[in-house]
Amino acid sequence: MTHHELDTAALDPHETHPIAAEAERRFVRCLSPDCSAEEHADTAQWRLASAAHEAAYQQARALWRASRALASDPDAMMLRKGAEAHVRRLRGEGRARSRRLRQALAASVAAVALAWGGWQGGLFDALRPPPVMADHQFETAVGEQRVAALADGSEVVLNTGTAVEAHLDRQQRAVTLHSGEALFDVAHDRRRPFVVAVGEDTVTALGTRFQVRHTGDDAVVTLFEGKVRIARADGRARDLAPGEQARLAAAGGIEVIRIRAEDADAWSRGWLVFRDEPLSEVVAEVNRYATTPINLADPALGNLRLSGNFRVGDSTSMASAMAALLPLRVTTQGEGLALAAR
Amino acid sequence: MACVEEPVKPAVQAPAAGVAPEAPPPSFAAFVQQHHGDLIRFLRSRLPNEDDAQDLAQECYARLLRYQHDHDTTSLQFLLFRIARNLLTDAWRSRKAQHQDTHVPVDDVELEAPQPTQLDRIHGEQQINVIKNVIRRLPPRCQAVFVFSRIDGLSHNEIARRCGISTRAVEKHITKALAACRAALGEDDRP
């Protein structure tokens, strides 16, 4: 970030607006689930004590509510990415620090052990910090996308209409993709494989970036970096290389093709990319994001082919874009939209 | 200030600015203590997130406090939940207005007109731009905490876990961010 940082110490509100600062402190405290009844009663009394207190408190509330509009701001994804990157950096530093500490400790212990004349195997393992254990559940509504962080430092980007559950324990990091599509940026941890379950199949990773899509009966696994192993319920297994995409059809088997990586995860940057694809598939893809679905007035139109990059957005503007590129027009059809021949 | 219709006219006026308030009887804190759990459960089951439930609980107490002198505990309890229901109706109404236009004006909860005016809209957009600029210039950790809260809608506990800091530290960062926003927005909203 090129901006210089605000010197929050210099604008210490306690100097210039003590009431506003006190109101903000109380307001934020009152939002916490662990704010006690006593603190609530105390703040209510503080607010009643003077109109200036109440005005300042209401100003903090109004600011808080106004800032909620950030969630739907076009820059939200970028701000969020920045925040996630910062947390990852912090975790990385934390890990490096504990690794240095571990090495230092190990060295001194080794010295003691040598002086003692004996060497206990497994001592190094005992000195490793225990792995972080946690349970997570993430969901996105239709049309929503979200970046979620797991306690081990891995990142999951959820696409529209997705449900993901994660259980991190000592042995493994078990993730279940119940539905939808998710991109996984996996933190390296050789002690605990990162296993994504899709139906009865699994995709296992060490430190890597890959995405899994689970819509209908099929699953599609795309690898961007590193290495993953796919294991089907029927016992078949296959390792993927970066740039490969595997389709796991309900009927069985693993069909691997090479893909353009930058197209496959374009959704995580807010784009839908189509290259000479039948309109039927384009519409099906767009409808994954839409609360107002698009239909084709005549199924034969599904054979028209379309290329283009579309900003993920409302289906009305997507339908207009399709109508502009192909000899089609948009009509309304009940609750939804229909594309008909011009 | 509020569009909530209080069920009873205040018999006691809130003290004016600068006038020292009468010390409230100790029973108010005891009353809150007794009903806090129920009120939070009541609000929590009707609102999408923890923050909103806590915020509305505080509003309930602030409003209830104006009536405490005239009511016995039974009516106070009734009044508490009556106020809670009114505030919930308000919150739902403002959420509905919010869905019609994502750029809500600042005072959405106090909004009396059903539709924001063009001026409100412009004001809201300008305000968001100021807030965005402030966020970008906050120290990284403060920025991350505020983003997780306002964009991801995470609770203080979730943010604490994600950032590996204490809940109190999360509160400090959010308070700091709010103060920075307030400073940047200037005195516009002050009477």
C-alpha cells in the first residue's frame, strides 16, 4: 500500500474529543458477546447522564451502521484480500519465530543430552508446537462470494451457493465440500494432510492451491500449484500436475484434461470466462450466481456458441450482454428472464 | 432521534446536557443483571448476528432507563421486551430499505422517510469513500480487524481467533478505527 499510515497515536481521541472517544469505547464494548449485564447497565446510565454522551454514542452507532455498506462495496474483495494477506503474514512470522525458538531450544537440549551422554529419540518431535485444532463452517448464498481463513493458515475462497465444513485435528485437516465450488490455498503442514471430501471421493493435498467444484452429481478438481492426489470411492487414484483438471463423473473414472489456469479461477477475481462455449452451458453457469434465473425460450438456442469475459453480477445485465453478442433479445418470463431469437 | 414509538410517554425527562444526573437507584443494574440473558436470547433468535443483538440490547437498556422511576419490576420487564420488539421492527424495516439500495445513508436506523433521497444517497456514498480511505491508511492489524468486522461480518471472538489476538485487543482496534473514521469525517454530523 502506497499510502502513508495514519498515526493513530497522534490523533489520540482522548486529547481532542474525550466524550466521542469514550462513547466509541463503550459502544464497541457493548457489541461484544462477553459484555456483562453490569457493563450494559453502566453504559445505559452513562448515556442518560448527558445529551452530549447520548449524541456521541449515537454518532458511533451511525458510523458503525454506515460502515456496513462496505460489505457491498466494489472494493470489498480487495480490502478483504489485503486483510487476509496480513493475517497470513503474521501467522508466517509467528511460525518462523516459534521455529527459531524451537531450534534454539533443541540446540540447548542437545548440548545437555550430549553432556549427559545419552540421546533420547523423538525429543525433537516432543518440542514441536501442537497443531492448531479447530472446527469451521462456511456458507455462501446464491450470488455471494467469500474468503475464509482456516485456523492452520489455509485460505478457502467460496464461490456462489457453497457450503464447506472443516475439522482440523492432530492427524489431519478434514474438509467437506457439501455443495458448490471452493478454491483452496493450503498452508504447508507435512504432519497433517489436507483432505477435501466430495461425496465419497477425496482430494488430498500437502501445500498447494487447488479448487473443487461439486454441482449436481459430478465433481471437478483443478490444480494450480503443488500436487494433489485424487482417490475415488471405487479405489481408483490419480495424481494431478499443475494446470490439470480432473472430472469425476458419477459413473466413475477420472478424466484429466489440461486447462488455462487463469480462466479456471477467474471467478475468484469476480469474472466468468467463456471460450467458444455452447449457450446452454453459459446460461447454466450464469444461473449458478443468479437469484433471477435465465431461461432459453427455445432449447435449440443452446447450441449457439459464445466467448467473452463477464463480470459476475446480476442476471439482468448478464442476459443483456448475451443478447448484445448473439442474435437474441431478453424478455421476462414469470419470475425469471428468457432469451429468445431476435 | 428515534422512530420507535415508545409505548409510554416519559414521565421523567432525561437530564439536560451538563446537568449532573441523579444517581440511578442500584436496582437498575440488578434488573439488567436479571433479564440480560433472556433479552439476549430473545434478540439473538431474531437477528442474523451477535453484534446486532448486543447493540439492540444496549438500546433497550438506554431507553428503559428513562422509565425506571415510574414502574415496578413487572411493568419494567414488560416494557423491556416491548421496546425490544419495537427496535426489532425498526431494524427489519431498515434492512429492507438497505436491500433496495446498498448505499444506505448514515442514519439508516433513524430513517423516517421510506426511501432515501438522492442527497442521502450521495452523502452515504461520500461517507463510504472517506471511510475506505481511512481504512487503507490504518496500521495493518487495525485495518484487518476492521475489515473482518465490517466486510466479513465476523464477531469479535471470531476475529480474535483469526488474528491470534485477544478479544479485548480486537475491541481496541475497532475503537481506534471508529475514532479515525470520525476524525476524517469531521464535525459534519455534530449539532
